[in-house]
Amino acid sequence: MRRRTPPPPSPLPQRDGVDPVRVRLPGQGVWATVGEHLVERLSGAGPGVVERMLDAGLVVDADGRPVAADTAYVPGLYVWFHRELPAEVPVPFPVEVVHHDEHIVVADKPHFLATTPRGSHITETALARLRRDLGIPTLSAAHRLDRLTAGLVLFTVRPEERGAYQTLFRDRRVHKEYEAVAPYDPRLGLPRTVRSRIVKERGVLTAYEVEGEPNAVTRIEAAEHRADGTALYRLTPATGQTHQLRVHMNALGLPILGDPLYPAPLPAVPAGDFRRPLQLLARTLEFTDPVTGTAHRFTSGRRLAAWTSYDDWAGQ
């Protein structure tokens, strides 16, 4: 099997903890120049944006030299540039570092902060913040939490070791426990293990269950319950499907408090509205380090507001 040649290193430094965009020109095409291809490929950037970047010398090759719009098209050529990023509303909650060594960083992410740059969340992400704050441009995420979920996330320091830590999650060798606040139903037989097949389609906000071989497994138990009809649940996923915990809780008739998607999508809130966060927390992360052999167990220091002070959470 032919081994794929890795791309050359970026000639541009990160900006605000965000990597430059790398584009590889396709092996086949009808474009005469690099400019023609980029204008077509990046048409979503807006009228004239790509042309202005080329004219300003902001698109460079592997040696850091500006690529002119009329540069002849070369199949397989790599070019780099920084996107012009729109202003983002700052998420007014800190990312706490739980553990930091030469191999990994374990961070305690707040609600509303995305794990990695994606969509409209670029600089206001846990990864970009940690790269800036810790001065580690090579930092990468080994897995992700939903933007609305708080709790523990594992990041890797050395690019050559990232695959080993990602494999832990792929092979289900990481023990994860979550906490959630949701309605209490004494008629449900808990604890129980929920197994189902979850599908998440690109471009569709919600995931849903379908018939078929289960691909999502969650153990659900009520840790405590109160007279006000709420309970604190301990959720232990054996798999990692998108929105798995939220879908499984909702299927039991226990939608997690503050969930804007389940049981039904709510109208989008304005940017900067940080009220009533989703009451889901990645509490525990436990694994054997694949590089050092150390047995790790990390615990989030955060608390779910609807459990510690429901009136304050509900009245925000």
C-alpha cells in the first residue's frame, strides 16, 4: 500500500491560537491559474474577498512566498492563508487547567465554549484559548465536547503523540462519567442501560433514534432526587455518538434541563445570551496514558447550577 506523503509544515504562524487555512490544489481541473481555482473554491467568502487577499500577498506557498492570482495552476500545490474572522462575543467563563504535563493538558471547559474552531466559533474556543494562554501552538484536542456541555476535555501537546490518545477514545479505553439535572420519574426502573441506534445527519440540528443494530450505549442512574421533582443523574456512556446522552435521556422522558434541542428545538437565542446553560457536565475522565503508562483519573471542579441553586438558574 502506497503511503501518503504528509503535507509540508505551515509557513504561517498561528493567529490568536488559530491555525492558518491550508488548501491543496486538486490533481485534476480546468483552471489556468491558482487565482481562478481559489475564487471558485472559496466563493462562500464573499464577492472580491479572495481577489483582495491574493492582491495583498496574503496567500502564500510552502516557502512563505506570496502566490499571485495569475500564478499558473499546479496540481497538488499547497497554499496557506489566514481567514478574516468576524468579531465573536466573548464567552465570559474561564477554562480551568486540571492537569498539564509534557504530553497532555486536561481542561475543565465551561458551558457555551466550543472545544475546537468550527463554524462561527473560532477564537472563542477552548483550544484557541489554551494555545494562547499556555503558549503551546501544537496543542490539539484528542476528543470533543458539545459547545453547550461543560467539563473535562483532553488535549495533546505533541503532534506525533496525538494519534495514540485519539485511539484511546476510538477503542473505548477511556472511562467517562457525566452528571445531568433532569426531571425525576419514580416510575422508571433505574439504574438501567439504554441501547439504541442514533443517527445524526449533516445540517440537521437534532439526532434521532432508528431501528437497527445499537451504536449507542449509556448507563443511567439517579444519584439523588428532590421534592421539587428534579434529580441529579449519573450517566456513563460506553459509546460516543453525537448528542447521545441528550437523546437517551429524552427518550426516557427525562430531557436535560436547559436543553435547547430536546424534546423539540427552541428558537435560537441571541449571541451573548448565556442564561440557563444545559445541565450536563463531563465530571470524570479516567484512562491509562498510552505514552507514559500512568493511570489517570481526573474530576471536574464545576457544579451544575440547577442542582446547587435551581431558583438562581431558572431565574437567570
